[in-house]
Amino acid sequence: MTTEDIKITADRQEVHLGEEFTVLIAPRELGRGDRVVEGVAYVIAVDDSYSMEIRADSSTDEFADPANPDDASRKQVAEAGVRELVAALPRGAHVDVLTFAQNTGLRFSGTAGELQRRGRWNGNIDDERRWTNIEGALQRAYQQLDQQRAASRRVVLFSDGIPNSGETDPGRLAALARDAADRELHTDVIGIGAGADFGLLERLAPTGLPEHVASRAGAAEAMKQITARFAAFGRDVVAGSGELSLEINPSFPVLGVYQLDPTRRRVDGALADGGGRRPSRVRLKLGAIGAGEEGQPLYALKLRAPERISAGPMPVLKATGSIGTGRDARQLAPGQIALRTVDNPMSPILQPDLKRQIDAIELDREINGRIAAAASKAERERIYQEGVGRARRIPDPDLAAAYQRASGGLRDGLDPKDVANEARAASSRSSTKSKREWFQQIPVETPDEIRARRRQQSLDDDDDDEYGGGDAYGSGTYGSGTYGSGTYGSGGSGSGGSSAYGSGSGTYGSGSGSGTYDRGSGTYGGPPTLPPDAPTTPPPGRGPR
């Protein structure tokens, strides 16, 4: 079910007729030995329009007092975030700082260490602070990054507004970011305050991280945490891009495509449904891939099983892919997965967390849509409180906390758009804890295997001695069966040899011991040596089982 290059697993080993199930897909974990190019290069683009002078914790358009050091503006919060980001990067990383309004200017170019020592940079002149030209900022940022050859090349865009100069169409701006991602130039975004168009900013990060800082008293601390996460994500990149192409058996309809890590969201536009006898196809743009488990991107498909029993495992999907682009591209060995379809509604789900992740994404999608259509503050509060209860039932405590915070923000008088943006950003953060656990195989005996084992065990029992080598503690239940080479494995180290319940010389194995009943093959492995005058009948409760 898994391969070296592309890991594929399902949340169960067999699926009931017509039932929905989940398949998890990811490239293998990459190490430093997979790195083709070294280096980190960032372009940081900071909105410098007049609205950035508004107080960071204000729910109105009240401007900050420049003479009051405790009255931070959005611009000051953004600048503090830049400093946190730069401090977390390697000192030799290349950093460019741009400021933009209707025009964009390069304010610093050098290493992260040099920018730390300098501390500040100039902004736009007053006559160039009236409008917000996100198109111009992105184009200049990508031009700067194109000059760098580094494993990690990222733009971080800070903005508190909507594009009202240059290109303003969201679709064309999103296409600009997608084209850059194809050149291994990735975009992270941070919206600030109620004026930010988070829906647009989110589309500008197709392979990056979308975040939002609401107009709260803790805006500066929130910005610090966000930029630290951005730095960690972009610091240890091994491959600047990656792609997986999936071909799904038409007998298994695709109900949804999802990204679970590094962001959590439904992936729209990735599915080309074949229909009829033609397979469905999914193309996944992985973005930059980091080192180890933390840098491994995760995707999931929600599928439905066919309404017919299969004689054996049916092919579900196969995957091909690559990491890197152009001359640096490396093809990945194909992977595939097959499952048996059965008429068994009690078929065990081995990885319930996968379904929970998808349920959380779908719940958030629904809640966001209802919030956008809500006509009153009271209605929005009711929707968020409903979301809290439903998120807890999934259960997804992080999502429940995001909705609880949103409901509290409305009661505190925050702008509804600011609250919604913050909640959307929080719910998009990955909540995966251990990716490796999801790809570990959990052996489960099928009903046929259980019946065959019981038949064999019954035959073995007929031939057993009183405590003999092939009894329940020998090569049966605790020997090479369920607790031997099955569920509890034949490797590892037990109290007597190669496994606690193993098939070697473990506690219930076939090795030698020195206990009360030791003289055969294992602690309970064979008949004991009895004194000449001992009775030949076993004591009560000690007969063969």
C-alpha cells in the first residue's frame, strides 16, 4: 500500500459497499541529501498606503498617535513582524524589502544579518501613499526573486486593503501568483485589519500560507507568532516545487480533494472527472517541500466505494509525480493502492483522524459561507456558536476554539469582516500532529483469516501435549498467530527474545527459559520435568485448552 517515493494509505483495509472513505497521499519525507540547490531568498512586500497608519487595535478608522509608543499602527505591527521573520531566517539568507502603495520601491537588499543590524528602512514618499497596487508589488517581488538561485524563494506580502490601482481583478491577480509558483516562487500573505480582502489574499497563496491579524489588543503578538511560523516553513526547504498526478479507478467516485498540510483546505479545480469508464484525474501542486516530517505536504481524497463485492483487492488509484522543475526535476517511483469491497457495515476504520480532518474542512467551508450571507451580528454569533458545538463533536478542538474566539470578537465590538478573516485564517492552519502514524500499517485479520486461524488452532489442539509446543501459548494465539507475526509483530524485543508476543524466543515464543514451566521451548513452551512420584494428571485448570 505504500512505496518508497509516494506514500499512499487508506483509513481502512476494506470498505463497505457504497461507503465513503479517505485515501491519504504524500511524497516521501525528503532529507538534506535530496537537496539540489542551497540557500534561502525572501522578498518582503509591505503595504505603505495611508490606511496602514490606522491603529492596529482599532475597530474604526482611528489613526495611531505617533507620539505614543504604546499606540501601535498597522504599519508598526507589520514592521515588527518583518523583524521577527528576518531574525528567524539564516543570517546569510538574501532578503529584499519592498514598500508599495500606487508605486513599489526597493528599500533594502542584502542578507538577513545585515538587515537585522540596520533595523529600519525607508517607505514611500507621501505623494505615493494614496492607493494600493498589489499587482505592481507582486510583479516587482517576483522580478527580484527571479535573480536568485536558492532552494527556498518566497514572497511575503503584508496588506490591510484591497487592490484599487493596477490590476484589480481577483482572478488575474491569482493567476499571477500561480504562474510564479510554477517557477518555484511561492507567496505567503498576511492580511491586517477589517479592510484586508482576505479572500483575495488567500488566492494569492496557492502554494503558500494565508494568515490574518485582526484589530485586537494582541495584534503585535499575533504577528510575531505568524511570522515565526512563516520563517520555519521557508527555512529548511529541500525542493522548490513538486507535483503529484493521480489516476482514480472510475468505480470509485471522487467526492473531494483536500490539502491537510502545510495548510488545511479543500482544493478546488484539481479534479478532472473522467466519468463512465474513464478514470478521474487529479493534479496536485505541492509547492516547496521541506526536510523531514515537518516539511512533508499531505493531501487526501474522499472517495465512495462501488456497490458490488470484490473477489479480492480492487485497484483504487495510482500516482506518479516529481520534485523540482526543469533540469533539477526528479521523477518519483509510481505508487498505487488497492482495497477490497465487502458487504460489512462494521468494517473497521483504522485511521479515524483522516475523516475528522475532512469533516473539519467541510464544516469550516459551510460556516464561512453562512457567515458571509448573515445579515446581523446576532445571526453571526449564533452561527459561530453552532460551529463550536459541531467542531467539538468531530472532534476538532482547534476549530472549536477559532469559532469561540470569533464569537467573542463580535461581542467585543470587532468588525464582522475582521472577525471572519481571523477565523478563516485560524481554521486553515494545519492541525496534523504526527504524519508518520497515518502511514503505518495496522494489521487487522479479515473474517476469513480469523476462521482459518481458528480451524488451524482447533486441529493443533487435538495434537497438543498437556503444556506442549503447539498449544495456545506456543505457535497458536500467542505464538506465530495474532500476537506473533500479526498484530503485535515478530520484531522488537520482548522479555525473552525477539518480541513480547513474537515468534522467536519471547515470553510466549519458542525459545528457552528457566521458569517453572521452562523445559521445552519458551516460558510456557514445553512439558516440565516431573519427579518420579508425581501424579500423571494435571492440576485443576492446567489441562489442554
